[in-house]
Amino acid sequence: MAPHGGLFVLLIPGAISPVLMYLVAIAAGTAVTGFTYAFLKRRADDKALATA
């Protein structure tokens, strides 16, 4: 188990054994968060324009 700390955990020797999958998981989480934020932000902007 790796401690929580994002990419900084990679600096700890032996903390993560499947490094590639760890990086894939971080990339996937970043992508999901980015797409979700963009989707919600666009809906909020569209709603603000509709009420103006």
C-alpha cells in the first residue's frame, strides 16, 4: 500500500511496486475529474445564459 500523496509517492523507494499502473490510475483520475468539471461548468454557464 502506498501512502496518499499523488506523484510525490514515486520519490519514496519501494512504496509502489506496479509503477505503470499507478501512473495510469493517476492519469485516469485526472481525466475523469477534468471532463466532469468541464461538463458541470458548461451546464452552469448555459443555465446562467438562459436566465439572463
